[in-house]
Amino acid sequence: MNNKQQFTRFFSLMIILLMTIVLFGGTHTNVIAQDERVLVIGHAESTDSLDPARGYTQTTGIVNRATYSTLVTFPDEDASRIDPMLATDWEISADGLVYTFNLRDDVAFTNGDSISADDVVFSVQRLKNVTGNPAFLADNIASVEAIDDFTVQFTLNTARPSFLAELTNYAFSITNADQIRENGGTDAEDAAETDEAEAFLNNNSAGTGPYILERWEPQVETVLVRNPDYWGEAPYFDRVIIANIPEAATQKIALESGEIDMALDLTGDQVMSMANDPSIGIFRGPSQYTHFLLMNQDPEIGGVVSDPTVQLAIRYALDYEGYKILWGGVTPGSNMAFGLAGSYGEDQAFSRDLDRARELLAEAGYPDGFEITLSYPDFTWQGVNMNTNAQKIQSDLAEVGIDVSLNPGELQVSLEEYRNGQQGFGYWFWGPDILDPLDLLSFLPGGIVGDRANWSPETADQELLDLIAMAEIETDSEVRLDLFAQLQDYLQQSGPFAPFNQPDVQTAYRADIQGYVFHPQWTMDVSILSRAE
Amino acid sequence: MTSYTTSSIQGYEKPKRLQRLFLELRRNPIVIAGLIVVLVWLIIALLAPYIAPFEPLKQDLLVRLQSPDSEHYFGTDELGRDIFSRVLYGSRITIPAAFMAIMTASLVGSSVGALAGYMGGIPDEILMRFTELFMAFPIIILAMAIAAALGPSVRNLVLTLVVVTWPNYARIMRGSVLEIKNREYVKAVRSIGAPHWYILLHTIIPNALAPIIVYMTLDIGIVIITFAGLSFLGLGPEPTSPEWGRMVSIGIDFFDQWWMWLFPGLAIASLVLALNFIGDGLRDIIDPHLR
Amino acid sequence: MAFQLYLLRRIMFTIPLLLGITVAAFFIANAIPADPINANLPQNALNNEEMVAAFRAKWGLDKPLHEQYVTYLGNLLQGDMGTSIKTRQPIAEDIRKFLPATIELAVTAILISVPLGIFLGAISAIWRNKIIDYVVRTFALVGVSFPVYLLALIALSLFHARWGLVAGPGRIDFAMEPPPDVTGFFTIDSILAGDWSTLRNVVSHMLLPSIVLASYPLGIIARVTRSSLLEVLAQDYMRTARAKGLPEFAVIFRHGLSNALIPVITIIGLSFGNLLAGSILIESIYAWPGLGRYAFRASTSQDFPAIMGVSLVIAFIYVGVNFLVDILYYFFDPRIRET
């Protein structure tokens, strides 16, 4: 039949078309230069800015760790001590208010200018005056002055034992004052309005780090190239590409097929499913994030859970071991992130005791439990799906008769309630801004999370307030340990929080990548990585 | 072209509507298959509590992420819940929600579209610009706004779906009405002085229904799929709910544990395909031009 | 009606629509009960009232709503869509960067789905209720039967990871330099640069996402073609054409398909808007830096100016495409000319 013939012809045409498409396809890696050592990192980019005075996200940390240096730093793998970086040594005045740093005199910025005390002054004042996202870190700095070319002096408003730990933050990156001024930057009082260097710093780095920012294409990729004149040990890779891959499932496929060398945002289960793959290496260890329940102290908002006895009952009712099955990690001994100096480990943590929980509930007048709504954001952070935990919490509390209904909110909506102290019963996580025991004060009356639970200094025990006041300024490490132990003891028995898990953080990489460690401050340092040859 | 000829011969015989329906159905095995699948799902939805071997919400971390075996036919999920039971229970959420959304959307949409198409002129322009306002607005932003303002739940999901789907019905209905109202037989009815409402309800709409029904049967699948898409973006129903789309979207993060996404995915696909085939068959039967 | 008059009328009625969209976008963006300060300031900065006030003043969030709208509209008329709170880039520039990626996908998807959809639909209609009809219909429905992100991931893991037939996520290999930016369309830019290996790579990256994206309109187009062709085949003029002794194929293609195309055109117009906005799921899986993802990110961070900018651009394109569809109507359907 005529039409059938014509159809056959049409069909053949379609098949030829398909063949062309297939020919066009085919995987071929076309690397820029064959002899270049390239590292490709798959990551769900969160960058808000790469300007050290403005950026405050996980990705900013990774990039700025590579492109800038700070005065002092932590060791590669943890926050156990303060090491020199651009500063060779420092002195602290007896009252803890004045810090004097001596700088290295052999360091040059990537454009050849050598660094001096003026660059430090400029960087710190700019951080303070631009009032960008990380500006709060500089709140306690009263002044910063250059004593001579290589000596710089900070004066604080109040003594602050965590000051050196704060200086390790990438927000305190030392930037090239002249270069930034040339590109519209300023550290003047009115820098918030007059500084125009952000666009420049989003596409160029003005630092002394092992890498130079070649370009940042938001939501696509960030490209770093090796700084040939780096003052420290030269890094292995010539070029580092941080490719934005938002979906964890896609990161895993890209890693397995070798397009990326590392995947930073996989879940624990995804990583463990590759444990037996010889071409993949995995890193797994506790993160600095504590997941906790918030029980509002204000009876108007918290209702039943504002009762201290109920709060304790809930701490006894949670299945701590179960959360470890889900996410690995550790059960924190308190709201002080495990890993900070003096934080309680698992041996001092709560363990589940359903009978005790039921007793306490009966004591509080709720022998048959009660109904309550748990609010939390519908969010996944570092592979931990908060929805999964919320369902587990619901099922845990059901065992002692507490009937929880779940109210996941859009992240921003939920954050708003939480930050305004309007959430009665909430589930959140917290990562310390400063890797110092002082961070625990955030959870106490007068602290930022304490406020959100309406746990105010007006209603808190005097005994606790005295402890807080001492902990805030104590610099002697022995005394500090004791004070923070007392605070942690207090939080276990009373208080509106139930920390239940500090999940593992995990990274998977091609087996030939060497030297990877996770860091709680800057996530990862690309300059210490290399490839087996 | 044989089927075409037989059905046109039947047009002359003018058998009773129901009889004709059955006659056509007998000749159309795929419609029967579709009907059986939908019927099975309806029965499952009704009887889920009696046939599910496990509580759909019962967690057991000790058996989490187990592959299918003789105890857990479809394996278990990340919290150790039985996926087979959850898939069965899922039908009780997805089916009524999708039907609700589609019925409401088509009713609202077709009314607006029919009015616009029939009246023409300024009212047409106003109604259609209003419709376009909804259509032109990006679905994602609209859905996020609704979810953020009202909170995620099945009811709000249905509302979101109605808001984003009704304009399609308006467009399609208007398109058909525009085309039909100039046909000879409509002109004929008009020329004998029939009132507008009569022309619209008895002459135009019955003839314009076919594309709407075709679209509804396809759209009900799209609604189920969109449900799943919104779940993926975190705008789905309550987290414990064994809604299929939510199960698949969680399963994406467990791609190696294929049972987590495959079974709820197949549940969705079987229902959507079945509805589509029924739709095609029904359309062939209802459409007066095909007889 | 004369074509010019028809055209003028369409254009005139488009203006209030666009204005309506700005109002809708503005109020929807503001109806989300969340404060952008939460999304855009770090936790510790929120207690600093000075910083919060500075942030509000900077983005005009401290002014009453109607005043904000009037300012916005004024700026818009001068071609200024504002600055994104999140990316701190001018929104027009952001969109110029993200839109081409999405358009490239959407256009390719249309190029794949329209001919294939019409072709499959026609086969289905001609061999109605034969085995081939069932096979074709089932095939056409795959894209609308499975959640698209599941299809996308399965396709990625099979065609890319397992069989290595096509390139994986991203618009181009991660280690490869993108073509010099002229239009923002990687295909066009690499042709302009005469860089064929880049073009091959870019096309290879486009294949999977655009085929998966096409699977959705494909099902709909095939479906609509089938039903409208069936309807047309039963019309009197078709019988007349057959009676005249024209060959069956000519009858179907010359008389049938051209008359059956009206609803198909409608669907294509409707689908295009969906493709732009709905590509977000595919963009997420394929790490495709397009407008859908930009829109999603804008909504999750309460980036009002960006939400409005994206809504406007998508709406504008949608209006444009459907304007074209209306014009096609004019030519395809002679009856409209009579009214």
C-alpha cells in the first residue's frame, strides 16, 4: 500500500536521525591541558559571597580557606589547638583585653605586594564596617592598630577566651588593602554603604593562600588555580574545580563514573553503599552539628513541654542508639558539641530509660501522655534528612504515650518561628560559630538559642547565672574545664533542650585521592590533597 | 481502517447508549485491562487495612533497608517500615486526592473556558487574560507560595494542583467552543431561535467534551506525577504519609536500594497508564463523530 | 477580521496581562510569611538590630507594600529589574546567565517531542486499536507515567554511568572550558567559536536532559494528535476526499493532519510554559544551571526581587509563545478570520 511505503520511508528517516544523535553522543573527556593536575569536587554550592567580609557559608569556607590565610589557624584535622599562620607568635595582656601579634615578614600577596600590619588592620576594620554576614565575629573588637610594619595589636571590649579561635575563621582572612582599595573597597566607618569591592572579590582573590580564585560562576562552578608563589608548602593540584551538583544522588553517580573526584554532600547510607567499591575511598566521622529538641520555657508557647519534669521525661524517652543507627555519629553528652575541649562524650550522655520517662510523666501529672505538635524545617543538611528524624522522634515518644503530630515547615517559614521564640516544641540543629567551649553559652539563658526557648536570665536560677558569668571570661583552661562540666551537668538535668544526635559527616572520593580530612571550621582544605600516581 | 468502518456502521444502528458502551468495550481489550487495574487499586484502597501484612507506620530500625523477601514482599524503607504495606495504604491517599483535584479543576476550568469561548469579544479577552495570568505564572513559585503560606498537607496539595491545572481546561474548552460554535449544526440550532444557554449546554458543550475528557484522563496522571514532583521539592504531604510520590522522592536518595523507589514508582505508573487507556477508550466511545 | 487588526488586538490585550503579572508576582512574593532577613543573615547577626535595620533599608523592606510596588514598577519600566538579595547581582544579568541554559533544553525538547509526538499520534490514529497502536501509546506514555526525576536518574545511571553513551551532569564536562560567552547558548557559542569538540561535548550533555524533558510533552502531543486526527478522519470532508479517490496517505496528511493540528498547536503553546518552569526537577538531577533552579532558589531564600524577575521573564516568554500560537490559529483555522 502506498501509505505504508511512505511510512517506511519516514521511519527510516527517524532511525537515521536517532543514529546521528547517538554518534553525537558518547562520553569523551576533553581536559584543558593533559599535563595539568585537576581536582574536581562535586558539591551543592551554598556560596553567598566570596568576599571575606561578606561571605558566611560552607562553600565560602572551602574556597576562602584555599585563597586566603588568617593570622592563626587550627591543625588540619581538628580544633584542638591554635597554630600560627601569618602571625609567628602573639602576646596576651594580663587582663585578656590586648592581643599583640608579630607577623611573618616573608609573605607576598598573589599580585606581588608583600603583606604588612596595615593589611591586617584594613581587613579587620573592613570586616567590622561592611557589616556583612560574618561581621558579628568582630563585634567584640574595640580597635586594631599597626604598631610597626609587622606588628599588630587588637584591643577587645571584654576579655574573651575564644578570641584566638574566632581569628581562625575565614572571615578574618588577611586581604590586600591596596588591591581592594583600587577596586572600590574601603574599611571606613561607612563601608557598609561605600564599599564596592564585592564584585571584584567574587571573581578574584586578594589573599596569600595556596590558590587564586580564577572565577566563580554562581550555581555552576568555582575555579581555583595554584598560586605559584605561595609562601607555604606548594599544593599538589594545579587547578581545583568545585562543580555545583545539588542532588546527592547525582553526585554519587558522577563520582562512580569518575567525572568528579570527590562528593561532599552524600548521605551516610549512600557512602556506606560504596564501602566495598575499591575505586572509592570514604571518610566518615562526627560532624560538629548537634541535633536537638527545643521545649519552650514559656508555658504560653510551650504548653506541657515547658514543665521541667516533662522536659526530663522526654530526654529519657528518646532512642539515642536508634539515631546512631540512622546517621552514625555520637550521642552528645549535652548541647556542647562533642569534640570541643571539655565536652561530654558518649559515656556521659543520656541513655534511654522508658520506665523512668513514664514515671516522670506520671509525676508531672500526665500518666497517659499528651498530644503535642513538633515543628521543624523540611530540610536535609550534610546528608541528614530532618524529616526522617522527626518521624523517629514521633515514634519514640509514642512509646511513652506522647502523641506527636509533625509540622514540617518550609525552611524560612520555620526559621522565622524558631528565631522569634515562637516554637513550642521544635527540632533543630546547631553548629558552633566559634570552635570553642564558649559556644555552649548560646544554649543558656542570655544566649541566642536560650532566647529562642524563652529561657531568659530573669527566670533562670541565680546559681546558673553565676556559672555563666564566670565561664564567659575565664581563661585558665583547668578552671574552664570545671566550669563547663558544671554547665553540662546542669543542662542534662534541667533546661529546655534535648540533644539527641551529633551525626557523622561523610565524604566519598576516588580511591587515588590522598590526604582528605574533614575540618569543622572550613570543611576541607584542598591544598593538602594529592593524587596517587 | 476496519474499526473505523464498523463503528460508523453502528452509528446508523443507533443502539442504546449503555449497550453500545459494552459493545465497544468488548472490542477494546486494553480498556478492559485498564479498568481492571483501576478496579484492583480501588479495591486495595478500600481493603488496605485488612490485606496489609504490616502497620504502614510501624518503624523497626533493626530491619531497615532490607531487600524484598518472603516477609517483606517489597522490602523495607529507611526507618524499617514495610514498603508493601505502605504502597497498599498509599492508594488511599493518592487516588482520592487526584480525583478531587481533577474534578474541581475541570469544573472550574471548563466553565470559564466555555463562557469565554461562547461569549467572545471583551468578556472572552478578560476571562482569558485572567486565565493566562495563572498559566503564565511559574508553577513552582505558585506552589511554593501556597505551601509556605498554608503549610504542606494533602488538602493544600490538592488546592495547589487545582490552582495550577484549571487554566488548562479553560484554554482547551475555549478552543473547542470557538471551533464548534461556527459549525453548521450550531448555526442551524441558532437559526431556529434557541436560547444561548440551550445552545451552550446542549449543542456546544456535549460536542466540546471529548478533548476535556481526553485531557482529564491524561491529566489525572499528570496530577499524580505533579504530586510526586512537589514532594521531591519538599512541598509534599505530611512526612509519615505513605503517599507514593513522597516514597519515590525519598527513594531517590536510596538509589542503590532499588526497592525503595521501584515499587511506589510502579504503583504510580500502573495507575496512570490504566487511566490513560481508559480515557482513550472512553473517548473513542463518547465522541459522537466517531460513530 | 484583517490580520493587522487581529494582531493589534492581541498586542493590546497583552499589556494588562503583563501588568497583572507584575502585581501577582509582587504580592505572591510578599505573601510568603517569612522574612528575607532570616534567609540572608547568619544566626548571630539577627540579634544585631543595627544589621537587621541596615539590611531592611538596603532592600527597601522597611517601606509600605504599595510604595515598594510603585518603586519596583518604576525601575522595571527603565529596564532595571533590581538586584538579587541572594546573589547580589543585577537580576537582569542573572537571568541572562540562567535563561539560555533552560531555553536550550526546552527548545531541544520541543524539537524532539513535536515531530515524534505527531508522528506517533498519527500512527496510533491510523492503526487504531491494532497492536502497533497499543505499543506506540504505551511508549508515548512512559514520560507521563513515572515521576520525571525518577526517569531522569534512571536514564543518567543507565545511559551515562553504565553504558557511557552520553555525557553526564552539567552543560559541559566539568574539567572543560565553556565556549566563549556570546549568546549564552553553549551550542551556538561553540559553533560561533568554530570549536567542534566543545560542540560535541555540549550536545552530548544536552541529550539526556532534553530527551527526558521531551518525554512529557511527547506523551501529550501524541495523545492529542491521535484523538484530533481520529476526529478529523470522521469528518464529512474526509469522506469526500476519500470518495474522490485520493490515496489514503494523502488524505490523512494533506487533509487530516493539517486540520487536526489546531489542538496540537494549543498544547505545544501550553507545554512550552510548563517546560520552562517545570524543568526544575530535571535541572536538579542533571546539575543544569537553568532558570528553574534559579527560581526555586529564589523562592526558598525569599529573594523577592529575584522571584519577581523570574516570574516576569517566564510569564513574558509564555505570553510571547502563546501570542505566536494565536497567530498560527489565525492561519490554520480560517474560521477565526470570519468572526
